[in-house]
Amino acid sequence: MTKIAKLLLHCPDQPGILAAVTDFITVNKGNIVYLDQYVDRVENIFFMRLEWELENFLIPQEKIEDYFATLYAQKYDMSFKLYFSDYKPRMAIFVSKMSHCLYDLLARYAAGEWNVEIPLIVSNHPDLQHVAERFSIPFYLFPITKENKAEQEQKELALLAEHRVNFIVLARYMQVVSEQLINAFPNRIINIHHSFLPAFVGAKPYHAAFERGVKIIGATSHYVTTELDAGPIIEQDVVRITHKDTVQDLVNKGKDLEKIVLSRAVQKHIDRKVLAYKNKTVIFN
């Protein structure tokens, strides 16, 4: 299978960027197989995602990043990321007691849907260890209290580094992630929120929605930042409800939606289709 390079970049908009980047590929005998670009007219920022085949590319794979940085990134004040199809990102899953998102993630992983490795599952409760064992994935327990949280997260960080984890998925992990963990994985911690943000806050959002008589409920997947539930949004969806739905109906529909929205967000991240800028995302098709 032909190896593919994937380039995501953003920079101040100006004439000639698209031509310069594509020229870099074609002059070096790369075959472009995907190209998408977008200009934010308010911020005057140019965004681009490009894929090309490496089979006949003249620049060695390990030197492409240096060449591009020297020839183009400095000239156009670009921020860019370069990925290669022969590398599988390594994803850690954090869970607590609810299993619906975890089962969905692991089912997709076991079915071979995702180009990803899952070297470990981390939890603050022992309840879902049997799920990890069923899928033959190591399970690590870190009980967390207010007193030991910083110490436990240091141990988690060491474990993540040991297993060369690239990004984290919070599959209904019922802990506020600390700043030290967020800073270690900027825009690389994906959370699922049980609402179409912004929405009903508190511990029982479906009960509040039921009392209010809402006609839709939703779910939101976003990158984690130090501002709680306010990071760049990757994926959202809603489901319609009626006056006939009970609270349990809302909970069940909400769980279904949560796992679908989370998996869509993870899929986009694995496929390198998300470009975060400030507190928004550009999602490439």
C-alpha cells in the first residue's frame, strides 16, 4: 500500500500560499491525492489540509518536515503538522464507571475500523476492568481523592510517557482533568459532554431537560482546555424527543448519542482531519 503524507497548516492569508505548497509537492514528484483549503475572512487566516503519495517523492520521509519548515513555514509564518500513514497513533482511554462509550470505542477498534493502537485503559474506579480484560487491553487503576489527585496524575503522566501515548479519550471519565495533564496533551484530550453545549448544567442534565420539556437533547465532543467544557468543539449531534419520553428514555437516547458523537470525533482526530485554532476547529471532509 502506498504511503501517504498528510500536511495540516494555518498561517496569515496572502496570495500565493496554495501555489507554493502544491509546487513543493509536484516539483519533488509527489502525487497529490487530497487537497482542501479555507480562509477565515474575519481572522484573515488561511487553513489547508493536503495529502500526497510518497512512492516517488524525491525528499526522504525523515527530512520532509525540515525541508518544509525551512522553505515555506518560515516565509509564510506557518504553523503546521506533518503525519504519515504508516504510523499508528497511540490512544489512551480514561474511564470511570459508565461503560457505553468504552464498549463502542473498543468495538470499533477490535473491528479494525481505526488506524490506531490502544496500549492502555486508565480508570479511577475498578468497575470496568472486566471490559479491558475482555478486549485484552492493560487496565491501570488510579483511585483519586482531593488529597492525592496531583500525585496520581503524575503517575498517570509517567505511564502515558512510558507507553508513548499520543492522545487521550475521556470516555465518560468523571474527573476534572488538571492543568498539568492538559498542558502535556494540548488539543490532544478528547471529551464527550452529555449536552448540546451550551445547555443544562449540573449533575442531572436529562432530568433538567425533562422538567423543561425540551424537544431535542444532544451531545458534544470537544478538546479539553483549562476552562471546563469550553474547549474547541469537534463534533455535535442531537436527537428529537417528545412529551411521551420518560427520563429513562432521555438517558437511553442520550447514551446512544454520546457514543456516536465521541466515536465520530475520535475518527476525525485519527484521520488528521481536525485543525484547532484559538478556541475553534476547522474540520476537513
